[in-house]
Amino acid sequence: MKQILVAIFVVAGLVGCASGLTTKELERKVIGKSKNDLLNCMGTPSNSHSAGTMEYMTYSHRYTRNKELHKCDADFILTNNYVTKMEVAGGEEGGNEVTSDFCRNLIIRCFK
């Protein structure tokens, strides 16, 4: 299953940002989605923890292209099992920030 997700992540990254959505526009589409919606599409998070009625779920992906390590971290905050906030960070190792198109593509396939 993990290899399938990695393949999907790589393909999504190569496709480019066909959606044209900004991170904020994408966040508006994700807000209000259920925990089950998130798990059914994104799979098991890389990391998660709970505090009271809040749950924090992080999906992390790393890949190498042209000998450069690229990363994507998508953090979802859920309250009472519904997404209330999303934060996306992506870039190259060493702080050379690239657009977060790769991260957005990972999420937009779930919440078009």
C-alpha cells in the first residue's frame, strides 16, 4: 500500500498544479471534511496525536528529483472529527522554498 501511495505522490507532483487553486482556496475546500473523508483518501497519516476534542494529523512525503531532496508536509487539525484547519509546507532541503504545488496536488486529488 505504501508503494502505491508513493507512486501516486510522485505522479501528482509531476502533473503540476492543474487545479490553479491557491493554498487558501484549497483549505476552504478541505475545512469541514470528516476524519473518515481524510483517511479514506489520504490514508494513514505519518504522525497523529489527540488533545481533548482536537486531533492533529500530519502527512509527510519526501522524494528526490535531480539529486535534490524535496519535501511536503500537510498538517490537518480536526475538532470533533472534522477538519478545522490545514497547513501545507513544501520545499527543497536546505531551505530553498519551492511553490507548494506538489503539496496542493497531493491534497486536491482528494477534495476537488
